[in-house]
Amino acid sequence: MDIDAVNALPYEDFVDVFGNVVEKCPIVAAAVWSTRPFASLNALEAAVSEFIDALPESGKEGILGCHPDLAGRDLQRGTLTRESRGEQAQAGLDALESAEMSRMARLNGEYKERFGFPFVICARMCDKANILQQLSQRARGGEEVKKIGRLRLQGLVLTGSPDKLCLTCYSVKIPITIRPTRGCDVCFGFISNLVICTILPSYNDFFYSKQ
């Protein structure tokens, strides 16, 4: 789906497609729809960020509260949203050893007791060791929600065809005519020189072909 197709979506379809860009908060997509047309994916990302920034503190905490615990009951029961399930699996949270799972549960509980909402981090930019370290050291919050939303949007909206694929965060940001040396401009991870990626309309559904 390119940006013109995004702008042409009626309200109900827009909310259906983008309703989980911010976890379990379709109200964000509903509000952002009224700011169309978007000149680009960046403009759509900015509209989402601006909506979050404009919320009162209680609203921001409400958004954080909609996120699941990392490696928590929803993952174990198979009740995560499709997006969260893929993100947590990518970070290795679906394959924790018993000791790691116990530590994660303890740290999640301590964090929620202290702050009143779950620990939120962009799992696609982390591995399980980094998540455990961050969880034990400091609070995360709104900026992580924006990172998660940005990557989810990039999985839904075509920005060019084809682009280079970042093998760390799976964002598609760099045109194939560019040979970047600094890495991905989303997560600064490794960008493949061997794979061309074209995003299909469904979330995170990739078609790979050799360059």
C-alpha cells in the first residue's frame, strides 16, 4: 500500500489497517485519519507522534497500559496481538530458559508496582539480554511507543520499490541505489547488500529476491 492508497482509505478501513500501530489503541488511528492527506510515510509517522505528544500525562500512561508484559501471560497463552507476537519472538522472548522467564516475570512485576504500567521497549531493536538489562536499570515509555509504531507503519506503507532491508529491525528505509556505510537510519543496524525487499500490503509480509 503506497501513501496515495493510504490517503484514499475511508475512515473505517483506515482504522482497521492502522488501528494497532499503537498497541490496542485504535483511537490514535481514528484521530490521525482526520489529518489526511499525508505527503509521505514520514508525515504519517509525524501525525502519530504529534497525537501522542499532545495527550495529557494520564493519556500517555493509558497508552503504556495497553501494552502487554514482555514474555508474560499473553505470550504464554497465545493471546498477544499479531504485531506483539512477532516483535517479542524476534527478540527471543518466546524461547526464554526457565531462569530467564522467572527473572523477567519478577522484573516486570517490580516495574509495574513502581510505575503503574508495563515496561515498554521496542523489542524489534533489542534482544532478550538487552531487554533484561534495560528492564532492571531504568524506565521506558512514550519514546519506545513511537519507535514501535514507526516500525509497524513501515511494515504497512510502501515508501519505494524496492528498498534495502535492515536485517536488525526489518525497516525499509534506504533506496537500493545508495550504498550506506553508516547502517540503518532507524536502528543503525546492518543493512543487507544482498537482498532486495518489497513490502506487500499485509503487515511484515516480505518478498525477497537476489540483487
